[in-house]
Amino acid sequence: MIKIALYQPDIPQNLGAMIRLCGCMGASLDIIEPCGFIYDERKIRSSAMDYYDKIDITRHNCWGGFYDLYHGKRRIILMSTKAAMPYTDFKFREGDILLAGRESAGVPDNVHEVVDNRIFIPMQAGFRSLNIVNATSMILGEAIRQIEH
């Protein structure tokens, strides 16, 4: 199973949409705190609809706890506009973790330095980035396509 991890998400509505994406695509979700908002389960459930209880959600107090849990056991693949490899050239494997940075700032350098791989979505010149859920859905779809074929 592919896992999605959100590094200190800033926008609760994006978290809700990510929960829905994970539910629909059969992925689990890890949330690396602190979040840039108060984690109000009731409000998140409203944007996640009835998907909240249908997926495996794991919350981590910090990056260190997340990293210690998965390092050496699963590949952590950072989705970043600063990466050099297009996601379409990457070879995904079952058990990979797709890591998304904060909507406002991405991830700090220490995270960039320790992840197993970094990938990006090629875009038209002059555009910075896609919405985090849109970007994740593109990459997750490609990962599932590769793994299932």
C-alpha cells in the first residue's frame, strides 16, 4: 500500500481533501505535526465527509518521530518543486511513502537531505506549483499505475 504523508499541513480543507483522496485511492495517511491550524477533528471531518473513519490516519508529533518510524523500512519520496527528477521517470514500489511539504513553505533543508528520493511535476514556464492535493493525486495515480501493472 502506498502511504501519503503531510509535513506540517497549513490548510485544514486540504487535509480534508487529502483524506478523501486517500480513501478513494486506497492509501493511508500520516500527518506530521505541528499543523499550521488547530487540529479540530469535527471541522476536518466536515471537509473529509464520511471518509475520515474509512482510512488509516496516523498522527506524528514531529518529523523525528515519523522519520524514526519509517527510515530504512519504507522509501520516503519527497514531492517538491525543488527536485530534479520528474515523477514520470521515477520507479515506484509498493510501500513507498509520498511526502508532501507545507503548502506555504515546503519542507526544511534537513528533510530534503534525508529523504530517499525527490520528484517533481513538470509544469509550464512561469508557474510555481499546483495545489498540494492535485499534485499528490497525479503522482499517486502514476505510482498505483506502475505498481498494479
